Amino acid sequence: MLKKFIKRDDGATAIEYGLIAAGIAVAIVAAVFALGSQLNVFFNAVLAAF
């Protein structure tokens, strides 16, 4: 029974998917912070044009 428990890798796969999802979330947050001020300036310029 202990050997079966040690050989199982189901949890490792779930952790890997969790780490991938966390990395994607960090990339999205970084992109929003990097582009946020530029988008704000752009939309304010569009709003001022009307």
C-alpha cells in the first residue's frame, strides 16, 4: 500500500496545472498594469474628441 502511494503522481499534475494558471494570472496582471495608463490616456483622448 505504501509503494502504491509513493508511485502515484496525480497530485503532482494538479500542482503543475496550478502553477501554470498562477503564472498566466501574473502575466495578465503585469500586462494590465503596464498598459493601463496608456489605455486611460487613449480613451480620454477619444472622449475629448467628442
